Amino acid sequence: MRAVVQRVTACEVSVDDQTIGRIGPGLLVLLGVSQSDQEKDADYLADKVAHLRILEDDDGKMNRSLLEVGGEAMVVSQFTLMGNCRKGRRPSFVEAAPPQKAQELYQYFVDQLKSKGIPVATGRFQAMMAVSLVNDGPVTLIVESK
């Protein structure tokens, strides 16, 4: 699994001009699932995201986790994160998991975050979404389970 994690002050996801999810301060997680991913990859990534010390403490240093500050998470499925751009000009998505497997592991990841007490909003799997965010910092990291 591969995630792009962005620290945000706000994030909103819309489908067909209708807001389907919104969070305040916390993390936006764009999540890609590969063919070889399993639940253990989602477990690892959910634990990593929940405990990443990238939120500010009272001194303005990146020293607190989502759990410590009581922040929220927005999780958006994004198969394009599995795209390989090394050859040619058109990305190859052969490493991306098929939709059924990807959706199952995406939902499992969301459930793992929720089980840790993190409020989670989501996008809509396989939908064209508009994601609006205010990147705080900006802080953007790539986290992988492999």
C-alpha cells in the first residue's frame, strides 16, 4: 500500500457537486492498493498514519500524532498512486489491485483507523471526486507498507 499523507486544516470531498465528506484539522490520506497488498499492509499503514508525529505541539514543532491531538482523517482511494511512470509517457497501472480487492483493503484500512478512535471521513470508491484541502505547513509525506 502507498499513501500520500497531507497535514490539513480542512478537507472536503465532493461527488457531482455534493459534499460527501468533510474534516477539520487532521490528515488527508490518499490511499493506493497494489495487487500484492494484504490486511497486514493496511494494519501497518493505519498504525503508521495514526502515530505519525507530524502535527504541531505547543512550541510549533512537529511532535504530535493524530491520536494525541484528537485530529480527524479523510481517506480517499486513489489507484493512480500505483502508477508506474518509468517507461514511456503513459503511466502503467498493472500493479494496482483489481477494484474488488482494492475496495476491501481500502475499507479495512478505514476501519482500522476508526478502531483507534480516529474520526474518519471518506471519499466514494471508484467515483470522480473533487478534493478540496488546505494543506497545513505544507506537510506532505509518502508512506509505504513495503
